[in-house]
Amino acid sequence: MRHEEYSHIARILHRRLSPAYIHRPHYYRFRYRSIMTSPPTPSRLAPAQRSQWRFCPVTVPTEWVEDYRPSKFHPVHLGDLFKDGRYRVIRKLGYGAYSTVWLARDEQYDLNSFPNSVAHLFLCYHRLSMAQASHHIPKLANIYRRIGCYVALKILTAQSTVLEIELSILKTMAQSTLPHRGKKHVITLQDYFKHRGPNGEHGSLVFEVMAPSTASMVECLPKPLISKMGQEDRYPIWMSKSILQEALLGIDFLHQSGISHGDLQPGNLLFSVADMKSVDEIRLLQQEIHPTSLQPIESQDGKVGLWAPKYLAVNQPLTEFVS
């Protein structure tokens, strides 16, 4: 290439990188085309063939990654906040065809409870005035931030037809004044709100925290408690009787409230957990305790969209906290 050609190219590059050039309309058209690297909005319909999959296959046991699309699952990451920052997600508890369930911390509970309860008890116990205890308060507050009220946050798929039915039933149970022993064996709704995300508007239900179901907990029993039936593990007789008694009491309460369960099976019978208000949050954080349970997902075209999370979390039920 001759010297004149080099000079000509240099003049063109200089002119195109100059401030005068970047204010021209065609510069903006060029930049707009260059940043359009995100994938198009996915279809609301599930892919009919494997060739239509948007993501590389995920081999860990989680919800189907292709269900992260408009009208389906909301993409959740550990640490996400819901309801104006009140609920902070710290762990995944489970998933189903129409929802994902997460362990969350109720930050509003912590803020309201600290000044009037823990601090007051601390001062009374040590018989200190506020002036004398001023240097203890920051340390006490730091400890209290690590404990608190935990809830189960169930995030339904967008535009789920299950929402209105389930919400109506849960409200009926929560408002029931029927004096029945079975009421304490039926989970009650604590809060409800709607959350808008990239895949639509999601009904979100807040419950008390529960342990694994009777379907999976049998796999975690200590060996002395396991009763064998053929090649399968079974609950011991005394525990089976207790589970059935409490389940029947709960069902009777529902029937007397005019409600039929409709899907009674071991997967829907949950164990309760011990009081978790004094549990240090560090013992519950999924990314700290089970970092390998977070499976990164990759798109087939290498592009990053808003409709799916960066990773899928494997269920981490609260087996160690069963009461």
C-alpha cells in the first residue's frame, strides 16, 4: 500500500473519531445497531422441539429452564428484594409446576422489633442506663441483624389461573374463627402482594417457614428410626401414626370450613421447623453453605436476556431444623 493510501485512511479515521462526526445522525444509527445484542423477546409458548430451546441443557434437579419466559416463572437471584425491600431472598426451598418457593428474611420485622424488644431486654437484664449502655448498642444491633423473622415466599407464574383460587381458599382459612384442633396443622397465609418482572405480574404468597415434606424427609431419617419394607425405607410405626393423626385433623378442619384439599399426597404434607428467630442468618445462606448448588445457565446464542436468571438454584430444604 502506498504512502498516499495510508494518509487517506488516516484522515478518514481521524474525521470519524472527531467530536464533529459523533454529533451527526448516522453516528447514532451506527451505535444503535452495535448495541442490539440482546436476544429477542421469547415466545409465551413452550418450545415444541429441542431445536427451539433457548438454553443449553441443565442436568441438576431444578425447574425447566425453558419455563423462564413471558407468563411463566419470575427470574430470582439470591439477595433479591420483594415488596419494596421487605423480603430478602436467601435460599431456595422448592419449586412446582406453577411456582418457586424461597426462604426469605422479613426485614421490616427486624427493624420494628429491635428498638422495642431486644434492646430493652438487654438494658433491663444488665441494669444499665442508656448512657452507660451506649457503647453496647452498636454491637448488639450488629448481632440482631444476623437473626430475625424468616418466611417462605411462594412466587407464582405470571397470569397463573391458580392464583385467585388459592388466594381465596387461603384467606378463608386465615379468617376462620372455627375452634378446631386441626387449624394449627394447616398452613396459614401471612402476606400477599403482586410483583412485576420481565415475564409479567406474579402473585406472591408469604407463609410460615416449613421443613421438607413427608415424601422426602424419610430419606434423611437417622438409621435407627428407619423401618424397612422390602427395599424401601419407611417411617417407624409411631411416627407414621403421628403424621396421619395430624393430617386427618387438618383435613377435618378444612372440611368443616367448606374446603376440599383436592391433592392430598405425601409431597403436600410438610414437617414443621423449630423456632428460627434465633438462628444466625449465616447458617441459612445458600451461597455460603451450598455454593455448588447454584448452576449457571448458558443460552444457545450466547446472548444475555432479562427473562431468565443467571443461575438455577437447587432446592435446599431446612432438613436440619425439623422440630
